[in-house]
Amino acid sequence: MAAKYLKKENLVSWLQTLAKERLTLVPRREGDAVVFRPFAPGQDIPLDQQATTPPKAAVFPQCEPLLAFKYAKDPENPGKVGVQVKEKLGDTPSVVVGCRPCDARGFLTFDRVYDSDRASDLNYLTRRRNTLFATLACDEPASTCFCNWVGSGPADAEGSDILMVPVEGGFVLEPVTEAGEKLMEQAPLEDAGDKAALAEAVKENAAKALGEAPDLSQAREKLLSLFDNMDFWEGVSAKCISCGACTYLCPTCYCFNITDEQSGAEGVRLRTWDNCMSYLFTMEASGHNPRPTKAHRLKNRVGHKFSYYPDIHDGHIACCGCGRCIKSCPSSVDIRQIVLQAIAASAASE
Amino acid sequence: MELLDQLKEKIKERLPELDVVIGWEQGFDPLHATPLFMRTEEDVDRLVFSPLCVHNLASHLTGLKGKKVGIVVKGCDSRSVVELLQEKLLVREDVTVFGLPCTGVVSLKKIKHALGGLDKVASAEFNGNELKVSAAGAARVLPLNEIAADKCGRCQYHNALLSDVFVGAPVEAAAEDNYADVEAFQAKSPQEQAAYWRDAMQRCLRCYACRNACPMCVCRDHCVAQSREPHWMTQQDTVQEKWFFQMIHALHLAGRCTECGECERACPVGIPLLLLKRKINKEIKELFDYQAGTKIDATPPLLSFKVEEENINERGW
Amino acid sequence: MSAAPGNELRIIGFLCNWCSYGGADTAGVGRMTQPTDLRIIRVPCSGRIDPLFVLKALVNGADGVLVSGCHPRDCHYAEGNFYARRRLEVLKRFLQVLGIDERRFEYTWVSASEGQRWQEVVQKFTERIHELGPAPKITPDQMAMAETMAAQPR
Amino acid sequence: MSSSPTYAYYPGCSGQGTSLEYETSSRAVCEALGVVLHDIPDWSCCGSTPAHTVDHVLSAALSARNLAQAETLTGVEGIATPCPSCLTNLKTAGRRMLDPQFKERVNSLLDTPVKQPLPAKSVLQVLFEDVGPAALKERVVKPLAGLKVAPYYGCILNRPPEVMEFDDCENPIAMDRLLEALGAEVVPFPLKVECCGASFGMPRKDMVMRLSGKLLDVAEDNGAMAMATACPLCQMNLDLRQSQINATSGKQHNMPVFYYTQLIGLALGLDKRLLGLNKLCVNPKAALQAAEQATAGAA
Amino acid sequence: MKIGVFICHCGSNIAGTVDVAKVAEEVGKLPDVAYSTDTMYACSEPGQEGIIQAIKDHNLDGVVVASCTPRMHEPTFRRTVERAGLNRYMFEMANIREHVSWIGKDKESNTQKAVDLASIAVAKLTQDRPLIAKKFGVNKRVMVIGGGVAGIQAALDCADGGLEVVLVEKTATIGGKMAKLDKTFPTVDCSSCILGPKMVDVAQHPNITLYANAEVDSVKGYVGNFEVAVKKKATYVDWTACTGCGLCTEKCPSKKATDYFNEKIATTTAISIAFPQAIPKKASIDPEYCIKITKDKCGVCEKLCPTKAIRYDMQDETVIEPVGAIIAATGYDLFDYTRYGEYGGGRYPDVITSLQYERILSASGPMAGHIKRPSDGKEPKNVVFVQCVGSRDKSVDRPYCSGFCCMYTAKQAIQTKDHLPDSQTYVFYMDIRAPGKMYDEFTRRAMEEYGARYIRGRVAMIYPKGDKYIVRGADTLAGTQVEVEADLVVLAVGAEAAKGASNLAEKLRISYDKYGFYMESHVKLRPVETNTAGVFLAGSCQGPKDIPSSVAQGSAAASKVLGLFSKDELESDPQVASVDIKRCVGCGKCIETCPFGAIEETDFRGEPKANVIETVCQGCGVCTSTCPQGAIQLQHFTDNQILAEVNALCQQPLVTSFE
């Protein structure tokens, strides 16, 4: 299928159609934030800017029951207690409409971990396979955007099923995957016509506006060489307050914690987001903590994204350049600066 | 001499005897300042001070225990330092306070509302009582009083309450705080209030930026929010749990909160958290005539008692 | 676990061991009939009662919470109830912005000898909670409805 | 002093008749000592002793009307009245109206509701607290040296203490101090606050004979030449009925019974006509002369 | 966990209104409950054996008994589970009698409530941990504070039992109020004749160290190991040198000093010995009246003293006494009757207190045993006694009965008649309270043999008339007012807590009632213990008492101390606060709020941390509710234990259910 044109006024009717078959997540303004929520008719859909939170929870919920369990007692011998377990899988067909290319691309970082030869995470995969992305390309970058640094761009379709390019009066929809094509079939579309060219121009302008990306090819090695240079890390982490805003807003951060909660005879095993900026993240049962300070922890976050992860995943940087960690950081810690400083610092020390 | 130059000079004077001095520098865009940790004279040259310096740097103090630390404070920030000293969480000799007079800082949220977003700010400049911003290709002039943080409108302590070095001319003004915002919220029905919190808490990420940005939250790494011993909270992402954490935070700050508003400012999803603390502060003021962070030698009201409480009217149960 | 279906509401009492728990015992010994809704949790001193226990109960669905300790000056531990008084008073007022009706929480002082007073307190508090009815609960249904409501354009 | 103490003045019914001399001397003394009195416009009966035994709300309403009328005056710090009985009613009404429900019930009976009841004081309290013995002493032109006087406060001026809130309820000293300031010799009088029989003069005259008689006995035993009172009813029982008491007991009391304001007026050298000494039944002349002579002799 | 649950019938006490079998069945469904049953009387021998058997049979590691109040039988069942080999703290109790069956009418509701309460107990038990008491050594010395008859008795009993005793007396002599009495009821025998030998025993007992003219300054430590600072107030006489010869007192020119021993009805010399039988019989100087000390003149006593014992520059001195137990026997003081304006408020010289009258009656008193009026020295004819002055009177905030006034008034009436056969006594009383052995007979004798006229009614007024006093009161039996002409009026003033009693209580960390009398642990069953381990009570400091009761309590307190010291080591209650050092951030908020000073700051690898002194901690838990991060937890009432109970009652539903 070729690119098609969706008039702005037809967006809602398309969403209505989608919502009949799938859980349809769209941006919604809540208080001072824009978050992804199930589409409801009549709602205002803010598409002009990147949402405050990424659609990460659509595939990787903040809190996800992995299984439920139940203690069952032997009526003959109450001292004998058995446990029954039921695994819980989220398999609701879903679609996210209106996220950005960086948001959709974030899941590629997940996939390499949770869907690899070595391990496959069924809970993740079930959701992943049931979730589609109709991504909105960016027409103008924000001051915090740096997708081009990590090998992507404002119209990167990787990880998306449909790419929607905003043009005057509507969107040019480009199918990316077969599933995406199917979704498009249900939309009240017109032929793109000359809009297709407009769309190309939008893409081009956006890419241009991002400017020249610095060369990060040395980051991998250089970050590693700074591993024991705690002065460097203490310096760059000084203003960090060790909260989890950066990681929980990050489309690529995939760490979690597992806890059991019980109520009476029933219980659940929960997988919840965890983050490497927390002191407890590496806290060991013995009381020893290998990452006792925020310097250690920030080193891990930056190092993991730009060095350790690429090291084992064919050079793929575990960052999509969305800039949320910069924008939403209470102290405005700028990961771009840290990476550049790391490259410069180790260059100086060499 | 300009205030900033005076400040830089004073910091440079004291820098040799200090491990680090905390101030602000320009951040990633023209509207964002960011904390600056000065160790050398070159660092000091990067120092800025303007209504964009919103951060309460006192939040960093307890993390620098054992070091000789200088800190630049606005009036409101100084209250946190006073409170920390009062609770003996800091050693007085280890802290050198560079106090400033302050006429108010901005609320980035308000600017965001005014501009429709902060993503594309190209320049920002203060001109008297106005902020000139150009964003997404358009220029706007915003009067300061429209974009000032709420706390500045009711500020009673414009000048640092505590300073080893005070730079600049003290600001005379002092507003009254009649807790009108709390009163207004209280006037809502319990159902409305509950619905309000339910909706706001729903988007909480449990990132604990509110807690970690708080200068008085000294437990941070050992917070009950994530511990199993004691097991106050589960990790379920229900509204109840998220909301309950805010109750914990507010009650643990009862009689200690200096209303710097960092919790609310830090929240990435914009939950109005200060209201809860202000409600408690209002009651603490009424019950015990006490304002946290104003006197180093006071006793926090919930760590003390009177045999006869003047203002607790026991309801004759 | 929920309260008995039908008439009872879920009321939780936190009582200090030395005075109020004893007062409740005295009421029992005197066969002073009381409503049956209240479930008592025994703590050594009202000073042990972290206001967060009360909030925990209220947030998780208690219809009423009653705290009772020794009369001021009569604390077994000399000062515990003085601290409790301040903290519980602040808590009670805090409820005014939490959307939890503050009448669902009360604190009082009952000595070990005041069986009759205990009976009156239980009677009065239970009646009050019944007047207020069951506390509004945050249920999944309610959350779903709230989401739909929030989706409306403002 | 910043300004003169200023009060709304409630004269009371007795002051218009049986205790006219108390009324005139009180006003004269206050004026002389710089206490400004503004009469409560259109004041009415306080309810006296019967009303409160019938109905608390109606009784309070009687006094409350006067409290409301007093609120029409500006610049007054309270209400002053010479009569202890009136004072009791005013204070009781004010005190009961602290209860918002009671206040509402009372106000519903009034054309003009009471906003915030003014504090009521006896003239004695005003003179003692706002003027004071020391200032009084300075103003004395004709000291009462040699006059041995027994101060008699009566039973309700200071009681019940939680209502009256003035002086010691068993051994008050305000009048003692004022009389001492006048130069008089105040004799110890243990029955300062004993009952005189009050209004039982009508139904149980024998009781008044006995009770008031004892007051006279003890005053005389303690060497008093005269008594000073602060209450119209006490004064009447001791003065008007003194001859009846003598007739009953066979004693020969000839004890003048002054209002303490009359004595203050004398010492301040005020116009005799305002003091109304001629209204007293037991002629005080002899006692006053004896005092004068005693001083003269001593001098 | 494997928990056993036992639902007690308590005969029909519980089973009458609770379906106990149903409760056992319902609770048995809880996952951690391995065994659940009902039992007729859980506390009975077979009931306890049943529990022990079940623990063994089902390999239980915790037990819940749902029966009566834990305030009654918790210790019983703890011993039971201990006998079966469990830790005694792996036990919880649900109160389904006082809190359920006895107060609720509806059986269905009661049953559900009992299920809930038992479930709470189970929930808590799942969080219980074995606790083990710590042992510590005992310093077998005892301090007795107060040298009245109760303190003397306690000191002597302890000393005879072989303990070292430190007796601290505030005034210059021991003997207390009893030493001031002339005779004692109901035998009318001489007070000093029976007390004197005991006082001498104290002075001579090798195990007793006596500090007279001394007060307790501070108390540190805990049972078995107190450290008491005793302030020895300056007497200006070196008592090691003073022989008590009395030469100085004869020649002292300053004779207007207040005579406290004689209740101020006389004056004494600036250097004085309280009374001839004083123990220690040593002189001391009242610095307020000493001419040498006030004006630097005189110095007669220094010149006269044969042993050169006078020290005008003497200072207060503090000694530290380590002891293992403390007996408070600080007695009482008299009500200040001048608060009764109607009785003259202290203005009438011949209206005196009963204790002043004792000094008048006493042959060794200032009037040498001749009854004379203080005002003019005349013998009185009519003596009126007024009872309940400062007793049973709410208007002066003394609603309690002082207990002994009826008796001593009767005694004084008898003595008055003995001394002055022509006299007539009158006694105004409210009720005669004479419940002791021979007591009622005694008051009858006063009336019948000694002609005391008892008038039932309160006195409204006392006023002078001439050189007499008119006592006016009600005669409630006759329904009339009476007036009695008196020459002397004796007010039977009531007892109130000794001045400074509350102050000392705070040092000892014991509680006191609103009148300042010390609180015993249990009104009936622990009458001489306090809530602070190792501190005991004797005599009137606990409430007004007559001599026999005071002596009995002195002995009782002594026996408690002897019992306590019969062990070489004591066990501390393990239900104390405990710090998780990893979680503690050293903010010190717990230290600030601990009512017992039981938490101290320690240094742990350079970081400040809280540390609980386990023997001082009383287990209130204020620290636990103060610590924001829950780093300090009161054992057996931890956050998790209480949260488990709360959750058992109301827990939010899990995010997903099993089904």
C-alpha cells in the first residue's frame, strides 16, 4: 500500500473504528502532563508535542502481575497446604496512536533483551506482539531532542507499524508493516497525492533542524575506560538527586523488580518498574551495596546505555534520544553533556 | 557592582577553605538553570543568578556530609538549611551559607502554559519585571508576576534567614500567607477531593522525584516506600498505594516542611503535591504557632508536647 | 476480609494496653452492651500509634477508626499520650484535604476504670459511622469510570 | 493615664427610691474621681431576686435587654452598677450567653439582640481597680480619722466567685482598702459576707431581726462606731430595721449604716446634698462628731 | 508457618453468645493455621495440656488462644507454650470474652467478630519472632527515700534481711509525722515511746547509711543498677564531730528561728536539734536566722562547741549512691487550711491544725503538755474540732477521704478531756470512718466516756466574738443550724501529697495521680510496686495512711526488694525497641522523644546511630512511631506486626485475583 492522506477531522472516526477492536491508546492531557490513555470519544488529543510519558506501559506496565497464587488446604489435614499457581498474560490487542518515532523505537532495546536466543520473556512478548504503533513523525525538534545522535531521526519508522507525517490539514500515513497496513485499511483515507511530497519536505526539514550529530563511535570504549575514574562520575552526578524520573520516563529502560503480595489465602507475583538510580536497586541481602553512591549509579545508567549494552548488542545504543530524561529531570541533568564530556575527558587523559 | 559579581567575589574569597560551593549555572536551554558545584575559580565564573534559579540547593546538603560545603540560598532555601541545622542533620561549622535577597523565581509550569510548551525556546531574557522569550519562532513578553512561582506570591522570607555571607540589599517586602489555596481546596466536598487525588495519583510513576528533591527527606535510601521491613507499602501501582505514599511523605514532614515546593516542581507528571504539606503546615501553625525552618534552636512540634495544649480542643469524647 | 454483610461497618480501634484496653475489659466485665462493629487492635501505648496506621486503614477501606489511650497525665509511660495527642490532632485535620471525612476518625482517652465511658464512646462512634454510612472505596469500576470522565474535553 | 475610665451605668430600681442616697453619692464620687458614667438609655428592671427562680431564659432576657441597650453607647469599656443584686443578674446573663444556644434563645426574645455582652462591674470594683486606694488617698481633703467603721459587703457582692470574679469571696478587702484610704479606722469584721436576711424582711421578719441583729452585735463587739455597706438591701435591713431589731433583742444599737460611697464623698468634701446623709434612719451625726473629737483630742 | 488456634468456650461465658465451633472452623481456613479447635476452658489444666499436646502433635510453631483478655491470662499461656518448647512470644491472644461475648447480644455478629479478632491474632503471629530476655547483674543495695515510719520500717526490714540500705531523709531528723504525734490511736500509747526504739535501731544498724538533711538530686540507670545522686544540704555543723550535746542551742542568741518540728507554734534557736530524741542527734544551723551567717557577727556556737564542729562556710555536697532498688516513702503534707476563708484563712490565732494541737498536747512540746491557747496562753474550756478540712471537698480539689482524721480527732478529744477534765469538746463531722481494728469502739469511747459532742454537719463559718470564736455549722441530724462558742478550734486538716512529690516522681520515672500521690502498679494486686521496675512505694506517698498501714507497706516494700534481690541476675523484658543499624540515619528523633532516656547516640563506623539501652527501655513505642524510616522497631509491636493486624481487617484487593 502506498502513502495515504488522513484529514485531521477524520482522525477521530479512525480512532473510533480502531477502538472497537483494540485497546487504543492516545495522548491525553492530565493536569500538567500528557500521558497515554485509552481513547474515549470526544476527548482532546494533543499531538503537537511529545507526550510527557512514553507509551512504555502499553507493553511494559508499571506494575504487572506475572502470576497469581492461592493456598489450598487439605480439608482432611489442615496442616497440609498446597499452592496453586496461575500465570497471567496480558494479551489484549492494543494500538498506540500518536507516539513519536523515538517512543516506538525504544522497544527495540527491549526486544534484544527479552526476545533473544538466550531468553524470552513470555509476559513481555505477549504484550509486545499484541501492540501496534501508529507513530507520528516529528516536524520540528525540541531543544532536548537528540535522536540523530543515536542513529535515528525524526521520521524513523523502525519499530512502528504506521508512520504518520503531519502536513497541513492532516497526516500522510505510510504503512510500515503488514499489520500497520491492515489498520490503515479501516481508516477513511484519501490518496496522498501532492501531500506525499509535502510529507517528504517535513521530514527533511525536521532532520535538518536537528543539525549535525556528534560522533559517538568512541563512547563505548571511552566510557569503559572511565569506569574507575570516580572523580569524573562524582563531578557529573553532583546535581543528580537519585530519583527515578529519568528511567521511568525512558522508552528504553527495561529494568524491573519482582515482589509477592498476599491477601488472605491469595497472592500475586508482581513485576514492577525498578531503576538503577535507586540505592536499593543493587542492594544485596548481606547489606553490601556495590553501587552505594549516586555517582556509581549514574555511571551505570550512562555506561549501560552508551557502552555496556552496545557492547553486547551489536553496537546498538540503549537510548532513543527522546530527551525526556533531560526535560523532566528536576535538576536538568543532561545525558548528552555527560556522554560528550566522557569522550572529551578520556581523550584528554589518553 | 552587580549582585552576581559581588557573589562571585565572595565565593572566590571563601573557596580555598571549602570543598565545594553549590550555586546555579545555565542549563540545557535558555529557560533552564541547573545546579552548579563549584570547586575552582573557573567554575565560579559560570555562576548565574536570576529568577530561573528555581532549585533549592539545600537538598544536596545532607548528601555532602563530612565535607566543607558552601551553598548559595534564596530566602526560602535558607529555611531548609535552618531546619536541617535545627534537626542536627548538618554540622553548622561545615556549612557556609551565601545568602541572597530574592524577589521571586519563576514557575516553569506557568511559562509552559503561557507559551504552550517549553520544547522550542530559543532565547530568554529578563528585563526589569518582564521576561522576554522567543520560542518556536515567536517572541513573547511575560510579566514576572504572572509567571512567578506561587510560593513567591506569599513569601514572608525574601532574604536568607541565615547567612555567613549576605550579598546584596535586603528586600523589604513580606507577604502574608493566609493559606487561601488550602482553604479553597478544603471547601470542596470530600467526594470532590477524593476524586481529585484519585485522578492526579493515577499518573504517578513512583519515581520518587518528590521525595528525593525534598531537602528534608533525609531517609531517601531507606525510605519506607520500598522496604519490606517495615512493609508499609506494596509495589502495586494502585491509586491507593501511590496516594498513601504522599500521605506518608506529608506526615513525615509535619512540622518540618519549609514549603520550598521542590516536591511539586520535581514531579515529572505535575501532581500538585505541595498542597498536602501546606495543609499540615497550616494546622501546625494554628495548633503550635510554629513555622519550620525559621529558628535553629526551636523544637519540632511533633517531637515535643505540652501537658496542657492551648489549641487542641479535645472533643469531649 | 469484610465486615459482616448487612448491618455492620468496618470500624477499627487502636487501644493502649494499660488504660483503654483495660477500660474495654471493664466494660466487658460489667456486661455493658455495645455495638459489635468495632475490632480492637492492642498496642502498648497511644504513643505507639503511628498516624499512618490510621491512614492505612482508612485508605484501604475502613469505615471508621477510633484511637483511645490513657488520659493526659495518666500515661503508663508518662508521656506517650502527649505525643499521640499532637500527632493525632494533626492527622485529624489532615483528613480535611484528603477527601476522607474527618468524622471517620476520632481519638479519645478512656481509663481502665471507665467501663461505662468506653461503652458510651463505642456507642457514639459506631452510631456516627453508621450515620456516615460505608466509606467510599476506590474500586476498579470506579477507576474505569473516572478514566472515561477524565477523557471528556475540558 | 490615657483617658478616663468610661462605663455604661445601670442605676437599678432601688436607686430611684429606697437607696436614692447610694445612687446620688455613687454618681458624685465617680464624677469627682474622674470615672465617666453614661446612663444606659431606657434601662429596665433587672429581674431582681424573683425572676431567675422562675425561668432562666426569661430572667436573662430582662438583663440582656439592658446589655443590648448598653451596646448602643460608644466608647464604654463595660457596665457599672452600684447594686449587687443588679450586678449578679447582669453578670449571670452575660455568662450564660457564652453558650451560643442559650444566647440565641435569649436574643429571640429581644427586639435588639445582644452582640457581645459587655463586662459588668460593681461601682466598688470600678473605684477599687480603675481609681485605686492610692489615688483616692491623694484626693482626700477631709480624712475620716477616728471613725471606726465595720465594712459590710453583703452576701452576693463577691459570690458565687466564678460569676462575680472580684475580690476574695470569704474575706473581701476592696472596701476595707478604700475606707482605709479615707483615713477611717477599719475594724476587723468577720461577718463581712454574712447574710443580713435580705428580702425575708417581709415574710420572715424574725429571721432578719436575728441575722441583721448579729451583724450589728459583732460590729459593735469589734468596736465599730459605724458600718459601711455596698448594698441597698443590706443597708435597709441594718438601718431602717435597726429600731425593730433593738425592740426584739432588747439591745440599744445606735449604729449608723453608711453607704461606703457616702463616706468617700465626705472625705472628698463633696456637696452634702449629693451624699444624702439625711436619708439615713440612724442619725450619723453623733458618730461623725465622736470621730472628729477623737482626732482633735489626739491632735 | 504452622499456627494452632484454640477457641475457648469459657464455659458458657463465651460459648453462650459465640458459636465457637464455627469460629474454629473459619479461622482454620487461614493459610497459616495448621490446627484449629475449640476448647472448654483453655486456661484450665486440661486446656493447657491440650495446647501442649497439639503443639507436639502438629509441630506447631505458634499458638493463638481466643478467650478472655490478655491482661488476664497472657502470662499463663505464654508459660504454656514455653512448656511445649516454643518461644513464649510466639503466642497471641484474641479477646473474645470481654470484647465480644460479654458485650454483644447477637450471636451471628459476635461469631463473625470473634473470627475477625482471632484472624487478627493469627496475622500478627505470622509476623512474630522469638524474643529472648537478656540477663544482667544486680547491685544488692537499696535506697529508701523518706525517714518516716514507713521508710524506717522498710529500711530496717531490708537491713535485717542482709541488704545494704541507704536511707535519705529531707529534714534534719528521721521520724516523720509520727515523731510529732503525742499519742497514737486506738491505744493512746505514747508515739515516741514506740517509734523511738525503731529510730535508734536505724542509727545503730550496721547495714544502714543514713543521710539526714539530704535530698535525691537525680536518678539514672535501671532496676538492679540505679545511680542516685543525693544532695546533702549544708547543716553548717560537721556531723562527724558533733556529739549532740546541745550546748550551742542553749547559748544561741538568735531565738526567733522557725520551729518546723513544732509546726510553727513556737520558735527555736538558729542552731538547733529538732527534738530531744532526734536521729541523728546532731545540731544544724538555720542560715536564715544565724547572726554569724547573715551579719558576720556572734559566732557564739563556734566558740562554745567542745568538739569544734561548727562550719559556717559549709556547702551542699552531692554523693552518688549505686543501688539496685529504690523505695519511695516520702509521706504526705498537710492541707493548707488557709484556703478556707470562712475558717478565718489563718487570721485567727486560736484556730489551729490538728498537728499543731499534737505539739501542744505533747509533754515534750513547747507548752510542755499543758493545753493553752496560742493567743493568750489561757486554758480553753470549749474545744471544737472540725473534721474534713481539706478532705472530701471538691471545692478545694480534695475530693478524697484522708482516712485517719476521724480517728485522731477522737483521740484528741479524749486527750483534751484527760488534760482538762472541765473542758467540753465538740466534733463537727461528715461521717465517722473507723473501719480498723478497735477503731469504731474507740470513737464510741470518745463520745460515751469522754463526753465529746459529735455534731454531724460541716462548719460554715468561724468568726471571733470577743475573745471567743463562734463556730457555726449545720446539724444535719437535727436539721438545724448550730453555733458553738469555742475557746480553741482544732481543724482536722487532711493529707495531701508531700511538697515536691511530683518532682521526685519524675526523677524516679513513676507516675502520680492528679493530687500528686504515687501510682501503684495495680490498685489491688500490686500495691507497693510501681510501673518502673525496681522502684517501690511505702506509706502515705501512695495515698493517706495511718500508722499500721504505713508500717505494713514498709514491710511489704522491703519484702518485694528482698524478693527481687534473691536472684543474682535479672531478666529484662525483651519487648523493647531495637534499631536496624543499616536503616538508621542517625537523625536522633527517637532520642528526642523517648520518655525514659533509653536511647543514646552511638558511633558506628563514623556514622551516628541510635542505640537502645534495653534495660531502661520500657516498651512504649513512641520511638517507633517517630522514626520516619522505621529503623527503630518496638519488638513484639513492630510496624509489620501492627500492619499485619490492620491488613487482616482491611486490605485493598490485589491488582489481580486468582480466578
